[in-house]
Amino acid sequence: MTTLTRWNPWRDMMTLREAMNQLFEDSFVRPVRTTQPVGSPERPFRLPLDVYTTPEEIVIVASLPGLTPDEVNISIEGDTLSIRGELRPPLENVDYLFQERPYGAFARTLTLNVPVEAEKAEAVFENGVLTLTLPKAEETKPKVIKVKSK
């Protein structure tokens, strides 16, 4: 039995905002093509991150499948955080139909806009997911001021 789907010409159309976002993404955000392949030491790929904040800390999450904690380098210098490593290359003696997972050297550097206590930072690696927790410096944590009545 086949299912008929009503054709909707508007479904495949892109809004002007989506078209402009795509234009800017292609022009400015993605790295310019060079002779060095992405993932090479000369041109590491940009590690995707999720970063969120709570009143007490900044949390950074990265997916690093197949790596061990020893294969990830994390450093904090002043207000700059760097995460570096290398994902293993794909199999060599196969013909890929398509290949979407990145491999090779990766690097990501962030400027932290909030002072953190680097010596209390904690990095946990579980099931290929790196979670880096950076406690905020005491002076940046929110203070509660009690209102008194007279």
C-alpha cells in the first residue's frame, strides 16, 4: 500500500531570514577552503560545544566519541580556555558511501567573560561526553540583599 502526500509548494520554500542566515553562514562563519584538509594539524576543525551558566558556575559540554580523558588537553590562561585533541581517522581499507563524522585534530578556544576559579575547575568524561565545570569567582556570584522595614 502506498501513501499519498499532498504536494505543498510552500513547504520547500525558504524565508528571506533563512536565506540571509544561510548566506552569512556560508560567507563568514565557515572557514575558507584551503589546501589543508579540515582536521589536519595546520587546520584543526572547530569543536562544537554547548555552554551554559548557572549562578555558581559555567558549564561546557563537548561530544568526543572514542576518546579517552588522556587524549583531551584543556588549559586556562587568564580569561582564555582552550580544548584540544585529535579524533581518530576513519577506516582506511573501505569505500565509504558517505562520511559525516569529523576526524583529525580539533581545537576550540573561548574567551571567558566571567572570572572563574581555574584551580577548582572539574572535567568529567563519561560515555564520550566531556563536561567541564568552571566555578565562578566569588565576586561574580549574585548577592542577596535583605530589605529591612522600619
